[in-house]
Amino acid sequence: MLSNIIESARHPHEIRALYKLYTRYRSYKPDSRPLEELALVQRDLDFCYSTLGKVSRSFSVVIQQLPQDLRDAVCIFYLVLRALDSIEDDTSIEYEIRKGLLEQFHTFLNDPDWSIKGVGDKKDYRVLLNNFQKVTRSYSYLDESYKEVIKNIAREMGEGMILYLDKQIKTKEEYDEYCYYVAGLVGVGLTDLFVNSGLEPSLGSNDIYPVSMGLFLQKTNIIRDFREDLNENRTFWPEEIWSKYVNQIEELKHSKRASMECLNDMITDALSHAEDCLSYLSLIQNPLIFNFCAIPQVMAIATLDTLYDNSNVYSTNVKIRKGQAADLIFKSTDFEEVRDIFIDLANNIFSKVKLMDPSSDVITKNLKTILDHGRSTRTQMKVRVPDEVYSLTANQSNS
Ligand code: MG
């Protein structure tokens, strides 16, 4: 915690946000309802929430802010997907075994005894899979409509993961397809859960926005984790993009110019989803659901801003400052605020775009759609984006 404060020393508003983060966002407190049956249910749920905190600290914070019955469904949904991902990622397990597990995984949800030992490349993932019966029991208490969503998404995601289990991502189309299976489907499933809860009747009206929400987050992670993934002998960057700059992907670590151009190309591609994400967020009515959806999106665009034209991506784990993250979390309270954050960060990225960068035209276009989205939905709002930025953007896209 101290190091986070020191890191934000020159940004006092971030220190205030950090203080709020540490004092307000306490961890999950088990419900102590007296009924015996509920006590058993609660014991399994306690495992789910404590495991959630271990396998994803950031999602655990936002999930705990959701309305009660939706919160349990989303927590279990997250753990089911985390378990699937643990099977997908554990390359120490033979291909045929992983394939079989991914194929059947959705059926294990109806088996209150199913669990598996020794699968998962991190201790917390192995604990999750080794105690998976606690997750499936918790799943069995959920409303039927939630269960159906979770099971269908687990089936489709498992099938999609199998397609890419032993295949390199070559084309941009394959890249989008892979991201659809592992993340777009998360957006689709969450949207179905929100709609089924009765809290968000209008969210299901567009099929593309939920997918874009997932793709934007997934692509940001794939860009940020390039070095880490390559160290583990894998990459999710599509050959169609990196082969424009180098012959072998490993060369990116050695050629400064090619590596920056390739990185910026990847970020340009990710930013193409940002406008859909704003459109999705603008449809949300419940403030708790809004917060849950908006925070990861805001973190993603802030991360892309930090990654853009940043050669450290190839040598260290680049992350946004915890203080900046805390500040953004507390600002993301309603659509207008989030849209303004997107506009500020889009402007920031734009200020770093060099005309000679091969993707400068496309990124300018993508950033402009974010700024235009702000302009079209900006009514009597405070104007934070000076008009010269618009004219600059327009000039550059014409040049
Ligand atoms: Mg994975």
C-alpha cells in the first residue's frame, strides 16, 4: 500500500482516492442468517466469494458492489469461466485430456460431486478446481434463468477454446473469433444475467455491444501481457498484424521502430471497440450495474493510453498507477463522467500519435469516433474538450 502512495506522490487527488479505496471497499462479509439450510448454502457461497477474491482481486471488488441476487450469479459465473480458463491454460495437461474437459465442462455444473485435482497453473486455480463441488452446489441454488445462461456460455466457450487449443492466431478474423469465445461471450452472458434480473430490460436490444465490451478488455490484456505470454512460448497477437513489421515475432523485442509500430497497430485495433462500449454503457439504467460494467472499461482505456507508444511493454509489466486506478474508479459514477474520462484519455492518446506511424490514420479515425460520441451525447454539459482538438483531429485525418 505504501508503495502505491509513493508512486502517486505527485498526484494528490490519487492519494485521496487510494485512501477511499482502502477504507470503503472492504472485503466480503459472510451473511449470518440463522436458518440451518441457509447456513449450508452460505458455507458454499463463502468459499465462492473468498476464492473470487483470490483469483481476481479487481473483479472481486466490482462484483461485490452488485445487487444481491445478481451478485451471487455473477460471482458463480466468474468462477465457472475462471475454471474453464484454468483448464485451457494448463499446458502441462495432455491435449486430449484438456480437450475432453473443455468439451464436457458445462455438464459438470449439474454434478454436485464433480471436482478435479492438479489442474491449473496457479495454486488458487488448483484450489478452485479441487473444490469445484462447492461452486456447483452454489450454482444449483441459483434461479433457473441464471443457470441456463451460465451453462450455455460455458458450453460455447469450451467449444471455442478447443478450436484454438493447438492453433496459432493468424488472421485478424481469427483474433476476433478467439477473443469472442474467451471474452465476447462473457459480455453476452453478463448482459443476459442483467436482463433476466429484470433490472436492465433494454440492454438486450443490441447483440454487438456486449461482444465489444468483452473484446475491448480482452485485447487490452493481450497487448499488455505480450512479453509475459511470449516468455511462456505463446502469443495472441495475430500474425496478420505483426508480420507487417517483422518476419519472426521474437524480433519485436529487438527492433525499436518495428516494435513500436506493431504495438501501436495492436492498440489501434483494440480502440475500434471503444465506441460500442460507450454505447453499451449509455443504455444501462441501474447505477450498481453501471459501476460494475464501467470500471473495467475505464481501466482498459487508461491502460491503452499507458501502453501507447511505450517501449516498456517489451521489457516490463506495464500497469497504470494504482492511484490513477483508484481515482478513475471513484469518478466512474455515471455515464457522463465515464464518457468524459474516455474523451480525456482519447485526447491523451491522440497527443502521442506521430504522423509517420503507419496506423496513424486509422487510430485518428478511431479516436475521433470516441470524441464524436462525446460530442453527440454532450448536451448542456461542461465542455472539457476544446474545439481545437476536434479541428486537429479532422486535419490529421485529412492529411
Ligand atoms: Mg486462457
